[in-house]
Amino acid sequence: MDQLHAEGYGVMEVFYRIYPGSADKNRPFLSGDKLALTYFCLRSFAQSCCYASEQPAITFLLDGCPESWEKMVRCVAEPWFESVRVFALNGVGNQPSFRSQLGLALESQEDTIYFAEDDYLYRREAVQEMYRFAGINAFWTPYDHPDRYGREDDRDVPSLQIRAVGDCHWRTTESTCMTFGGPKSLFLKMSGTLHAHGCTGRQMWYPIIDEGCELWSPIPALATHMEIDYLSPCVDWTDTIRWLLGTMYGRTWIDDGIGIGCLMEEIKQWR
């Protein structure tokens, strides 16, 4: 039995926010096409779940999405996840949709919560390594933010730690974006701070860390934000894209030109 579940941490519940805007961001792949990017990133998460010891439950929050996007997420999710729920929001925006995400998470019956944004690409082993780390009483993110290697104004993390868990190294870090997870007990403990300061970056994470909570990130990353300026370092993300295209369309490896053509043909039904 996987050690995490032997210790009683149970199934993870994922709360996955999707927004149809932000197509103008500088993407390393599928730039200018948010539907294609959202579909591809969700497929990467689902495919990673395929290699995990447990399949999480998943709840989608679609903020101002066309009706066809619900059909898309159900088509991807229902074959892969233990349970699937979809909530439609009326284009409320980033922080209000995060607060809705938080409210649903605080009602979850699961012990582990994971918040996902819609523009992250996941490596094959990502979800399994997240499960392995989830037994630690701390917040964590699959993203290794490149700011940690270039900014000069990072705040010192109390008692910087590095830990090997499963097949991954993790370290404490001072902040991350809004893709992160942790035990439900910590979400409950920090619910006031999360509600007040969600989507404000350091303004949210510094009070959480000051309360004695830790935030951990993997080195190298298990997932990356799909923006050229914010790709996690030390991972060949082009190789990850090629692997996923090949897996989606029936081969271990596929020329990315052919793969993109297959992808574009597939998503026509949700345009």
C-alpha cells in the first residue's frame, strides 16, 4: 500500500479554476488560443493522474466560460477522476472566483485539498509526487518559481529546509502563485487570511508563513506556469509537450507538428 494512504490521508480533492481570458499572454505553446491551452493543460493533469496511486476527486469552477467549455472539461475529466463537479460563475474575476474556490474547499470531505489554475503543464510523475508529499503538515506547490533564482528582494524563509520525499526533492519557499495544496486542516486554520488576501501573492503568503505554516516547492518543478517568462527552470518543457502529444494520440513520441494538428482537430467540437 502507498505509504501516504496507509497513514490515512485519503483522497485528494482538486478545485480547478478556468477562465477563458488571458489569451494574449506570452505562451511557450498554443499562444493566443486559450481553449486549446486550457484543454492541453487539463489533459496533462489528467494524464499525470493516470500514473498516480489514487485518482483524485475534482471540482471545476468555470468563470465566464462559454457553455461548450463545460462539455470539454467533462469529456476530459469524467473518464479519469473519482468524481466530477462543475460550477459556473458569471465572469466574477480572479479574487472572487478564488473565494468561491476556497468556500467549496472548506466544505470538502477529503483530507487533502489542491487548488489548480488552468494554465499549468504537468509532468508525468507530478500527481504521484504530490500525493507522496501530501502527508506533510504544510502547504505545497508543484511549481518551482523562477523568481527564486533571480530576485534580490526575496524574504528569508525561517529555517530553510530541503527534504527528499518519494522521488523528488522539496524545499521551503517564501511564496508562490495560486496553484497550491495542503491538508484541509491548514486551509481551515488560514481561511481568514486566504479569503482576505487571496490572489495577492506575497501579501497572502507572508502572513501564512508568519503564523508558523510552511510552504514547500519541488526542485525541479513538477508543473510549470505556461508563460515564457515564468517557466520553471531545469526541466525540458518542450520534451514534456512532445511526451503528452504522443500519449494523447496513441504513440510514445510524435512529431509536434502532427500532434498540434491532431489537437486542433479535436477541439473543434468545443469552439
